[in-house]
Amino acid sequence: MPKGAIINEMFASISGRYDLANHLLSLGIDYYWRRKVVKLVKRLNPGNVVDLATGSGDLAFALKKQLGPSVDVKGLDFCRPMLEKAETKKKRLPYARDIAFEYGDCLDLPLEDGSVDVLTVAFGLRNFEERARGLKEMRRVLRRPNGTLFVLEFTQPDRWFRPVYAVYLKYVMPKLARMVTINPEAYDYLIDSIEKFPERGRITEEILSAGFASVEARALTAGTVAIHAAQVSGGC
């Protein structure tokens, strides 16, 4: 079975407790990480934002809340049960009622060339079946000359923190995952994907190879997570 189909099936199986697991496994720091992305996006005063691999919509909701009704926010994902979760949450959030959650594969985005001011993708890049293809698609749909991509993703931690992080990933996270999800094997995959994901410099190179003009990487939380800000042209 292709990797994309496996990932789709896996996320469908954990969609019911996805939010709880995310908050627990990150020890609640995921709220802080998303706030950092939203702050960077807000500085650009975009007219529209598309959140890719939006999952249950947490980043899309945070963006909409801070950017306000004048900014069009859309969330795309290729896992329909996750989109259904996002739609359910949207009904409880008055400020989010005009967010459009739609089916969209990051390797073949249903967006026109040069139509998006800002793209965001949080913890989705490492699940792409073909990262290079996905990054080229992102560049294609970004508006020129100032379209910007923000990638929030796990990365390899600072050297001093690696022993502690290794213990957390190997022993603590699996136990927590088994407490909150009916499919702990899915989190076995996620832990493995975190451990194997390239460090910041390599991801920067991959983004540049996809045709972006500039990339700036910001490390967070002892380097366990990074925000890559990439522009179609000009500087970040």
C-alpha cells in the first residue's frame, strides 16, 4: 500500500482522540508553537491563508481568531474523518464559521497558480509521500513576489537535549499514546517519523531546491521543533 494511503488510514483511525493526544504528548507546548506561527503570519497582513494538512483545524482556527474576518482562511486535508472533526469544532467557534475546510492533497493542491498569500503546514511535512513534489506544489500556488510558506515541524534537537529527548520518545511518549488512543500503533509510526526527520539545515536545502528564493529557520523548545519561513522571492 502506498505511503499516502497508509497515512490517510492511520489518521482516520485516530481522528476521534487526535486533539487530546496532541496536547498530551506535547505536554501542552503545541499551543505555544502554533501561537508563534500565527504571530509570524499576522506580521505579513495577508489577504488569504491556506493551512495545509490542517487535520482537526487547530492552526486554521488560531489563524482566523487572530487575523479577523477580513482575511480568508481555508484548511485543506486529504483525510476526510479529520476534516469532519474540524467541521464539528467549527460549529462551536463563532469567529470561525467562514473557514472553509476542504479535501486537498498536498501533492496535487486544488488551488490556482499564484493564488495564495500565505501557506502554513503544521506537523504534516514529514508525512508527505514525496516532500519535493509537495514543496514544489506549495511554491506553485503562492502569490508572487511575496508569497510565504510557514512550515512548523519536528526536527532534531539541540545536542545537549538529545539524551533527554531520546528517553521521552522511546519510553514516555509510547506509554502516553497508549493511554489516550485506540490505535497506539499509529503513534509508533509518528514517533519513528519524528526520529528520522531531517535536521533544520537539510529541510532548508529541500525548500530552496523546490524553487523558493529564501528560507529562515527558527528553532523552538531546545530545537525539537522548527519554523521554516520561506518566500517565493525576496527575503524573509
